[in-house]
Amino acid sequence: MTAHFPSGVSNFKSDPTVALVRNVIHPLWVKTAHPAYTRYLREFQRNEYLRPEELRDLQMQRLRQQLMHAYRYVPFYRLRMNEAGVTPLDIQTPEDLRLLPVVTRTDIQKHQDLMVSSNVPSAKRLRNQTPGSTGSPLPFYIDKERVDSRLASSARFDQWAGLRPGDWYAHLWGPRAGAIEKSETRPAWKKKLLDRDLTLNTTSATDEAMAEYAEVLRRHRPRHMLAYAQSAVMFADFCNRNGIRDLAFESMIISAQLLSDTDRSLLEDVFGGKVFNRYVCREVNVIASECEAHSGLHVDADALLVEVEPSPLLPASMGRVLVTDLLNRSMPLIRYEIGDVASLNAAAECSCGRSLPLMGAIQGRISDLAHVAGGRKTTAQTTTSGQATMSEAGHGQVARATPRHMLEIVAGAGYAGETREPAWTVQRRSEARAELMIVPVQSGAADASGKQGFGDKSGPEVAISTAI
Ligand SMILES: [Zn+2]
């Protein structure tokens, strides 16, 4: 391994246009294209330091407004509340939300028309849809003003990582997140004068493509990276294998997937800067993000209300993530089950002094979460792409859930090679049973989605058991 390239300002290309974009072009753009952005950004930045009870009052006020709106103008919620025998007036605290049923993706697919508000004119909303990575695409509507407030939320969190308008950043992303088809070597004018992102597509992340990324990054020397976790890890791994140590980032904003301590260390070791973990879903934008204290993810609590609700399907320390968007009126999401599982234990406060609450660590996708029978504390979780981590130390990662509900585990550092754990019985949500097989595998190949796959197996299969 070559010597570590010292991270430092000298490594980053100085660009005289930063001030122009930050002080002139970006403000002009938001003023015309996103008129509510600046107001929300100021408000959000002020809210970070509200006293906890003030923040809770603000949340409650926004929740009441959203529930009243949904009851009056959204047939789906009026029917649901009537069925549950609840009116918005019964919800006096965030905990009272439990009186309301959970909204699922299936609800949205089935009742989409009933979920659209009757009092938001079509000129004031935009249609969006989630990519089909976890099933069929999910269409939904966002108020134009909510687009502005979402941008403001993202900007608030970006600034915690030092990323401000005008700063260049490397953008390592897969196509499902909306990235373009081919890596760009030369930014188009808009990217150059406004977006400032160097998009590096990870769809076919061959060594050749990654060598090209390295070249692009050498030319532009962006200070920051915004990346899909596995894409970033894959690129870091490539740099590591090839002795590339001259690329550095001040901050790496990593989102969309589980991020293990090992991955975080690899990124920080290879690129020198700090990782800022972020929890994002397309339906509601950034749910929570890490601050400079790196002691957990702060919830976007002035725009969202996040519940982590215990479930009999899950170990006692975990719950399913339910999100209520407090600001979007054209198609409200109230107690929306994202499909993720998080730890119920979250730190009470952060040393940074912000009152935005911290949320428990994301543990994986509920649909793939394996509940280990027999009272073992271990769980294995897979994410949308079927990749996962396993919380019990020494056994590494669950690489993917196969169609037959078999789980392959990437052997971790503590794996001795001979270990034959008694076959863990895994119970999926479908009640189907499967057992885990331990297969030392090597990361590297990208699947068609652009997410990192674990297709290249190396070494013998250690233990295999099936079946459904
Ligand atoms: Zn903090």
C-alpha cells in the first residue's frame, strides 16, 4: 500500500467561480425557480436550536394542520379515520398517532386517486414516482412549495458537512436514483454554473470505468462526495486495490443504504475526509442526517415526524420506521411505512447542541429482515438490493437474499473459516422459513441496478442449508 495522501485544502482545486455561483447564480435561481426555498432554509436553520419542547410544539402544530387537511380534503384518510373511530381532534400528542392505521406502499398503489387532495390545484403540485427497485413504481404528488422545502432541508444537512452552494462535488450514483446513463467527463453548462456535481454513474462499475472516475476527479478535484453507499465503497475499494491515494474529499455524504463501520473506515482511510451518513427515501426526501459530531442521525423533525414502532415480527430492540410528512398537502403521507427497520434505542441528545432528535440506527428492510428463532439476539437484515449487514460480531455481512430465501453471508474479519454455526432458522415476514448459508464472497461486481453486488464468490462454501 502506498503512503496515505494527506487530506488538505492544497489538494483541492481552487475555483474562482465558487463565489459567483454561491453569491449570484444560485440565489437568482432559487428566487425564480424555488421561491419558498430561502424562507424554509432560514426557518430550518433557526429550528435546529429550538428548545426540545418548542420543537415538539412546532411538530405538533404542523401535525394537527396536516391531519385536519387530510381529514377534510383527502378521502382516503377521512375513510381510514372514520373506520378507526378517530378524528384529528383525538391526536393531541405525537404518541396519539398510534390511533391511526399505518399507510403502506400497497395502499398508495391501490388507492392513489383517493389519496390526492381535492383542494390543491394541479398547477401547484408535481408528479413524481419512486423507482421500481422494491416493486412496481410508486406514483405520488408533491406540492411545488414542498419541493422548495425539501431542497432547503437537503441544503441544511449539506451545510453540516461543509457542502454549500457553489462547491463542486462528486456524485456517485446508480440509475435508479435518477442519474444519467453515462459518466460525464465534462459538465454541461448547468452543472458548471449551478448544480456543480460531477456525476459518475455506477451502473457498470468496471475497473475501467472506475479508472475513468479517478481521472475525472483528478481533473476537477471536488472537495465533497455525495454518494450511494455501496458505490462509494466500491470506488474506495478500487482505489485501495490500485494504490490510488491522491484523491481526497473533505466530506463524504453517504446515503441510501446501510453503512457499516468497516465501510466508513475504508472511505475515511482512502479519501481522508469525514463520512456523513444520511438516511433518504424518495417519498419524503432526507429523513435524517449526521452532523459534525458523528454521533447519530438527526431527524428532519420540522418537516417530518418519524416513529420507530415495535413489531412482533422484529426483535424487541427494533421497530419499523413510519414517517409522516408534515408539510406536503397534495398527497399527504401519514404514518407511511417505508419498509425499513431501525433500532429503538437512540441517544437522547447530541453534543452539537442541535435539538433535532437523533434516530436509532437503520437495521435494514423489514421485508427481508430475518428474525432468528430460538431467542438468539442476532438478526440478519437485507436492504432493497438484497445486501445487508449482520449485527452479531464476527460473521460479517449478509450479501443477499436469494429468491429461495436463502441468505449468503460475507465472512467478516472474525470468521475463522471453520465455523459451522448451527443453521440459523430464519423467519421472513412471509412466514416462509429458510436457513442461512455461510459463503465467503468477495465484493466487486455491480448488478444491473448499479448497486454493488456480491457475485464473485471466492473460497469454498462453508455451510449450506436450505430451504423453504
Ligand atoms: Zn449533532
